[in-house]
Amino acid sequence: MDSFALHEGRNQAREQLIAWLILAFRPPTADSLRQLREADLSGLIDSAELAGGTSLPEMPSGATGQAELSTLASEHVRLFVNSRETEVVFLEATAYLYEQGPEAQSVFLADLVSELRSAGLSPVLEATLPPDHLTVLLERLYYLKGTLREPLAKHPFSARFLQSWIPAMLTRLKHSDPPPMYAVAGAVLALLMGIETDE
């Protein structure tokens, strides 16, 4: 196999991991949970040439029942939307710019919307998710097919719109007692972004 084919395999594995993360951080459905469980994460991490994949938490196995789906949906709300027990693990970038003030948040959003429009994407203001939501940003990376040659942390889009706040988001997630599904998602995101998390 030539080096181009090897790089193509690595890039495709990175794209598939990004697609997996998009599903993982969206509100769960029976279909998304099935897809998340069926993915060969270890194989994708090896193919993506990401170090540290052996230390991933274990994914839950077995068939998805309605009770489990309901529990995971409640956990999604507890972690990412409205928590009474711990800090909310915000999935929106501007939440992590709060201390820098509204001007920093506005500049970030304006730059992001400009970037999305220049790529031919039109952020819809009435959309369910804001343009700075983690899954929207990951979708943008996913559609940059063929440009994932370097580690995600060094990718221009990632460096501008993800790298500054993902470590804080992952720290919050880790300290919020996430169920295994979200612990795995956080670990995969850290691997893709090249972020070392403390044990």
C-alpha cells in the first residue's frame, strides 16, 4: 500500500470519528445509540493514528432498551442543558468566553458565521442548535474532507474555533460524573484534539 493510500485511510478514520462524536453529543435516539455502539472505536483510533486509544473507558454493550434510552436522555439534559447537581457542561463555545465579556463572544460568533458563510454554509438563525455548538463545529470539520492530514489541534478551523474552549469543556465533563457513553465521547474528543486529560 502506498503512502497516499495510508494517509487516505487515516483521514477517513478521523472523519468517521468526527461523525461518531457528532452523534454522541447530540440528544440520544435509539438509532444513534445503536450506531454509536456498533462503531469499532479501537479500530478507528488505530487507523486514525491517534495515540492513547487503549485507555478509553469501556462502551456499554447490549441491546438498547427504552429504559436505558430514557436514562441516557435524562443524563444528556443533566450534563449539557440543566444541571442541579454540578456545573452544566456547556457545548457552546461562547459559554467559555463569558469571563471575557459580551464583546469577545460577539466577535467569536461573527468570525464563525463569516467562516461558515465563506464555506458556502448558511447558519440558520432559527436552527435548533446555535452555530457555536460543538456538534455544529464538528460537522464543519467533517465537511472539510481531505483536509484532516494534520492533527485536529493544528487544523486552522479547529485552532480558531475549538482549541480554546474544548479543554475546559472536557474538564467539566470529567468532573460531572458522566455515564460511560459520555465518558467515552469525552475521551475520543480529547484524543482527536490531542488534549491530555489528567487521570
